[in-house]
Amino acid sequence: MGQEAEMGEQLRPDEAARALAEIGQRQEQVIRLMRMPVWFWWVTAALMVGLTAAVESRRPIVVGIGVAVFVVGLVTMVLRIVLGSIRHAKPRNDLVPPAGVMAILGFVAVVLAVTLPAGFALKATGVSYPATLSMLLAAALLVGGGPLLTRYLHRVMRANVTGGL
């Protein structure tokens, strides 16, 4: 729509339809940009397992390197995703409704509910590197469930934008 309608003027139906279509396209663009790429889940999983293995080694130099790699890797990955999204579209706080927030918290809760007991059970049975092994389980859940969570959040965001599921 080239020129804005002056106050008091009514939009013609074709102008209103074009404006709504433009809004819909922009909203879809924002949703697409907020998608977590599949590599995000793999990198996060690898960083978590690496950090856990480093800490579990109990060797100060290995722990230091592991922590440094984890921090640099995580910050780099998050900045790449966030800055890439911001460059193309302004983030909106209201795009993810409570159902999306609950899905994220639920996903975290499931990962913890599965991996913490597994880690304690492995430790109780005397297995070497129980935390690393339970973190491998967490990594598998992230790699398998993360993309499913992302797809669900996309559906929730689209429904939030359009006003219903």
C-alpha cells in the first residue's frame, strides 16, 4: 500500500486485503527467523557432554579447558542465532504465548526427570563417569526432542498471530 489513508477515509476492501496480507507475511517472516536450527540442538548437546566429561575428569587443566570451550561455544552459538534474527526482524515479546513457554519448561522438566535419576542410578551402581553417561542421555533427548519442540513452538506462534489453533 503506497500511501496511507488519511484520517476519516475508509480503506477499500482490496487495500485492506493487501495490508493484511503484508502483515501476515511479516509475521511469518519473524516466526521463521525465530526457528532454532537443527544444528543448535547438536552443538548444545556436544557442549554439554564435553563440559560434563571435563568436570568429571577432576583434572584442573581439563576442567578449565572444558569450561572455556563450553562458555565460548555457547555464547558464540547464541549470539549467532540472536544477531541473525535481530538483523532481519524485530523480536516481539508477545509472540510466544503461555502455551509455548509451558512447552519449553515442560521439555526442560522431562530432560531433567529422565537424566537426573539415570545419573544417580549409574553412580549408585559404581559405573565410571555416571554424569557423562547421563549427559549423553540428555544430549539424545535434546537432539531428538529439540526439533519437535521447535516445530510445536512454530505452530503455537502461528496460532497466536492468527488468533487460534
